[in-house]
Amino acid sequence: MTTTPTPTPGTVTTMRAITYEEFGSADVLGLTDIARPVPSENEVLVRVHAAGVERGAWHMMTGRPYLGRLAFGLRTPRNPVLGTEVAGTVDAVGSAVTRFAVGDAVYGFAAGSFAEYAVAREDRLAAKPSNLTFEQAAAVPVSGATALQALTDVGRLSQGQTVLVLGASGGVGSYTVQIAKALGAEVTGVASTHKLDLVRSLGADHVLDYTRDDFASSGRRYDLVVDIAGNPTLSRLRRALTPSGTAVITGGELGGPFSGGMNRQLRALALSPFLRQRLTMFIAKQRASDLERLSALIRTGQVTPSVERTYPLREAADALRHLESGDVRGKVVISIGASAAEQEPCHTSGNQDRP
């Protein structure tokens, strides 16, 4: 097992990264040279080939909702490098790492992935599925794991149940539709007019245009509603549920600058014990076990990342602006520079797909 190398004279110890020193709009981001991170004993140093752009990156950049600053940093960013979703190759491993070796193609969760290198805990990485490019793999971790946990761990989805996905065309929603179908559910996806074709292509049995169709007044009732859009009132969610159905709230973009949509989620938790229906929320966990479950679905073709557009590292601010616009269909990804050979899905490293 190769461990972290000791720098020798002439060794490059810096890297390019997207950094920010204050909370704000995408204008606070800059491409700078900073020290390359060094993995601890249970960490892996990943040479980043691609990084996914998910809503959490926007929250970290803006510092909103303010309640999130308990994690992001109270006055200034705790981690000056943005990004969480990563795909790349292992450059070095800590002394206690046993699952990966230098050269392995991996994907997963790494704080500060908008950079040429990032460190990740061993238990937050998995072998990259051999049928995905690095850009596709980078679009999976946060969004895919959130969808998987919403449906299985929290929503307790069973085969044959009916599922309504609010926000079906976004990052989390695109995976929620596909995973629910893979698990044997009948899926209805809600999206805007120009995104309905994407939702259909993901396998949804039915689609609703939220500009014209009111899911709460359609007459259909669902065993499980996964709310990623963060807009409906609790009463509207309840009208869409069967008498013993479950609503899982994972989105929360409205509700004011302090708590965002958390106030609605907290009200759901307070109300749920008094109902036959179950109203709940959750904060997604970062686990290699979820990545491996997703990899199994990806290898069989039941789940395919929907990547609308890639941006070079220097244009990360534009990627965040595009995300904020609400026009993204699926995911956007930052490409940081793998060679053509490394990008070829069928030419990845030797322990590819190793459990």
C-alpha cells in the first residue's frame, strides 16, 4: 500500500482552487493558487478530474440560510474552497487506508472539490463505476445519495407504491425518479413546462406541469411524496397523500434568510405525531455504502446521471450562477482536467467497481 509521499526538493506542493474569503454571490469566487492538501491516516488524496455543482455549494457560498453558518462558518467561510462532490484518481493514501491504492478511479464526498486536489475520508469514497466518465460520476454523490436516502431510509418505499416527486428535473429529483422506478414504484414527476421531456426520459410514468397542474387537487393520492422543490404548504402535501402516506421534505429554498425552508420542515415534524400520515425531513449522510448501492444501479443502467453542461474550473462562478437561475436540467459539473484516456469509461483502473 502506497502512503503519502514526503515532498522532495522541486516537488509541486500548490494547486489551483476556487476560493472565497467572504459570503456572497458568485462574484466572491476566485481562482487562486493554494497549498495542496495532505491526507491524514484515514484519508485519501484525490487528483480531481471533475466536481459536481449541487445546491449545498450555493448555500456555502452565500452563507444562507444564516442558520447554516453554524456549519459553514459564522462570519467567514470555515473552508475557503467550495465543492463537495468529487470524481478523480487516487494520488496518495494515508497509512490506515486499506480500500484504495494510488491510481484507483474513485468518486464520492470531499470537502473542497472545486480544486485540482482534494482530500476525502476513506469511508466517503467508492470505486467509480466503469461505465461512467469522471464528469458523470461527479454528478452523483450528494444528489444521488440524497435521493436514495429519501426513498429508502426515510420514505421506506416498497415495490408497487405510488410516488410523487416535486422538483423532478433537478439534481436530486432526476435521481429520485430513476431510483424509485428501479425499486418498482409508479412515479409521477412534477416540473416546469420545458423540463417535462427530461422527466419523461428519466422513466416517470406520469408528469405534471407545475405551471398548469395542481398536484394537490388532481384527485390522485400517493403513498410517498418526495418534496425537493421546497415550496408547497404542509396542507397541500397532505392533500396529495393517501390516508397513511408519507411526505419526505428534502428541499427548503424559501422561508426567509435565517432558516430558509427549515421552518416548514420543523413544523412538519411537530405536526406528524398527531396524524395518521407521516411528515418528515432529514439531512443526508455521506456514506460509501450509499455510493456502492448507487453504483450497482448505475452499472445495470437503471440510473444514469443527467449532466446538462460542464464548465472548466476557471468558470466555476458561472456554473453557480447557472444553478441559481433555476434553469438547470439535471446537474452541471466542473471539469478539472483528466486526459482523454482517463475519461474513457472502459479504460479505468484495475480495482474498478471493487466493493
